[in-house]
Amino acid sequence: MFRRILVANRGEIACRVIQTARRLGVETVAVYSEADARAMHVRMADAAYCIGSAASSDSYLRGERVLQVAADSGAEAIHPGYGFLSENADFADAVAAAGLSFIGPPGSSMRAMGSKDAAKRLMEAAGVPLLPGYHGEDQAYETLSAEADKCGLADGHPVLLKAVLGGGGKGMRIVRSQGELLAAIESAQREAAASFGDARLLVERYLDSARHIEVQVFCDSLGGAVHLFERDCSVQRRHQKVLEEAPAPGVSPELRESLGAAAVRAARAVDYVGAGTVEFIADASAPDHFYFMEMNTRLQVEHPVTEMITGLDLVEWQLRVAAGEPLPLSQPELSLSGHSIEARIYAERPAANFFPASGTLRHLATPPEEGVTVAPAEVRASTDGLATRVDMGFVRGDDVSVFYDPMVAKLIVRGPDRAAACRRLHAALGQWQTVGLPTNVSFCRRVLETPQFLAGEVHTAFIPQHHDALFPPTPPPPPHLMALAAACWVAEMQPPAAHAGHAGHAAA
């Protein structure tokens, strides 16, 4: 095991990695921008180094500065977290070239999966199911138009244009008719070029009612590979996840085995090492028909729900595998018990198209943490395994900056079954208090109150389909509060009264 590691990230994921490292007796080194000088991860680490100004392009994305800090601090390995440098193949190679361990896959695996068109060709060769689509190099409008027709556009079925590189919904357009195609291609190409420096697109059949089901995989450097079951991340806004759960509702043991086997084939096809997630899209009405979307070559934001149902610490697995150890467990030794759901707590305004917010956390109160993540199967499957976990990156008084992702925390629960987990998460969200900036907490509670979510009828169009229930009109304040507010306003508008007696006394 390593003696000291550097955590090249910030926020809750940096704190999460530091917690496991501390439990294992591994020292940690944090890096931070000038805007994060008082951040929670800086206070938690054994040592911390400033690497630049607030903009991530001048701090967290400066790989050469991270490597210099690693050398200066005596770190033996670098954990990239997620985002920033976590899927930068050149950085992974530079870490290895510096004689350090990268706690993640090799750069070659990232490159193989980072280009969506090349990845799909690899997956086809590995026997991983793919949606009908075009993943070729010819990007002429005539070619893309003809391929869109082959994907079903000519018959009235929608298609999806997707940037070959990148993610997060950028360079992505849904096209429902030939009349929309030219403008959509031009728009997607412009956005892809601006975001990723590559305007190439691929074309796929688009499923209006789809499930986003992903599989957690783990591989070691000795040839071992396992899957740690699936998660459902179908409830999304702007192509980004809001609620994640494990296991996925309605997935049979047979389908679970098929998904897991396909995910392991995908990982082996690129000689993968470490934690990764293989994402599939499935027909919501027939999830047995699933298709490869992409592979995230890092630890996912939603990894805690997998930890909850397996009773494992995935960050510990990452450290052990990066240190050259074999996988701690084989596939037959892994078990799934209980049900877990995670809500991402964002500083944002859901009613304003989830516009991100920034500001100071004047007050922050979270539900009490109960139970433990790492628990045996018989406990996870019973009421003794009820658990509430809060992964935080901020405390009261911290600033949520405009420079970074507005996620404040993750709230994760576990129950013996899905219904119990839904009730527990709804109750925990009701205990969440934030003053100083808006959050999506009330929105997440409304999702959990819809009969369709409670029935497991989740899909990627869930939020727009249930818009009226999720975005109810805001009622006016009660009359007595309006009267009180008016009285306060009038009082504030009054000029300060002159107190001659006080003035004379002060002058004496």
C-alpha cells in the first residue's frame, strides 16, 4: 500500500478519497486554487499546496503543477477523482513517466474509450450490443444525412447526433425530421468544436422512452475483472443525472448477468485497470434490449449506491489495485443486498431550467448519518441495514463558487428494498436545511412523491413528462407574512430618528 498519495481534485470527491486513505493509514496531499484556500478538502488533508488562481484552467487542470507538487511532497501516487484531469490520457501517461502510480486506468485505455466512434468499433468486435448508427470518419452532410435515414429518420423515428469526444450533453442534438437535420448538424458541430476541439459527430437511433443503466466494473493489473452490478441513472436534467439507484428497478437476475458480462467484455477489450463504468441505454418498455453508450474511465459520482448494496469501499479497491494488488474479491464472492438511492444536492434553481447558483452557505444542516456502508449481506437486506450517508464538500460558511460545478453534497440512503429506500430518502431530504443559496432539495422530494417514480417507471424523459407535478406554481406568501414584510420595508425606508439627548451627551 502507498505511504502518501496526492488527491488532484476538490469538493466532496476529494474529501471522500481522503477519508478512505486516512482509514488505511495513507497520508494525503491536497491541491487547491486561490478560491479554495479555506475549502473542506484542504483542511482535511495532511498537507496542502496552492496550484493557481480560481479558474480551473489555471489550477486544477494544470497537470504539470500537480506533478510538481507530487514531487515536492513525496507523494507516491495521484488520485484524480472525477472531472478535471481524471480522464486525461496524457496526464495519466505523464504520471507514469514521472515514476508515480496513477490511481486509474492507463492512458491507452482512456484513449480507446475516449473517442466514441472508435470505442463503438471496439465494442462491436467484442460482441457488446450497439444501437444502429454511424461511427465513421466521413463527416460530409450528405453522408450524415444518409446515415440518419438508415437509423430510422426516413421512417419518422428520431435520431441522436453526438460529439465523438466529450460528454455532459455538449455537442448532442435530437433530430425528429429531415427538415431539422442540417441546422442540428451545424449546431452540434460548432458546440463540439468549441467544447472538445473536435467537430466530428456520430449518428444513432434515439429512444424516446429510454433507461440509462450502467454497470460498475473493476479490473486489476493481473488479469482479474469483475462487475459490481448495475445502477439506474435515468432521471436526468440537461443530460445530467439527478437521482441514481442500485440495483436498477425491474432488472431480472438474468438481465443483470447479461449486463454484467457485456460490461466486463467491454473493459477487457481495452485492457482496463481500476474502476470504470460501462453505460448502456435500454428501451424503457423492454429493458432486455440494451445497447452500449460509452465507458467512463474513472470513479463515478454515483459510486456510493454501489458501495451501499455491495458493502464495499470502492476507493479502497482503487488504492489496492493501483498498488499492484489483485482484486479483493472474485465474481462469485460478490453479493448484492438491499436497495440504495442517491440524490445529488446542487446549488441551482430548478424552476429556471436548473440554472446554477453561487453564494455563501450561511446555514447548513443535514440529516444525521446512520448505519454503515460496509456491512454484511444479511444486514444490508434487513431493517438492521438501514443507512443514511452524506458525502459533503462544504460546511457552513463556505462559498459555492461560480468557477466550479455547483454540487454541494450527495445524500445516499439504503433500505432493505426500494420502497423503504424511497421513504428514507424522502424523509432525509425533508431534514435538509440550506440558507444563503437555492438548492434542488425540494425538487428531489417532489420526484420521490410521484406515483410513477415510486412504481419504478423511470426513464430519461421522466422530468419533462412529469413537468406539472415537479414544477408546481409557487403560491403567494400568506397575508400575515406579506403584511410583516411590508412593515419591515416601511421601517427600513424611514430616516433614522434624531436623538438630541444622546447627541448632547456624546458631545459633552
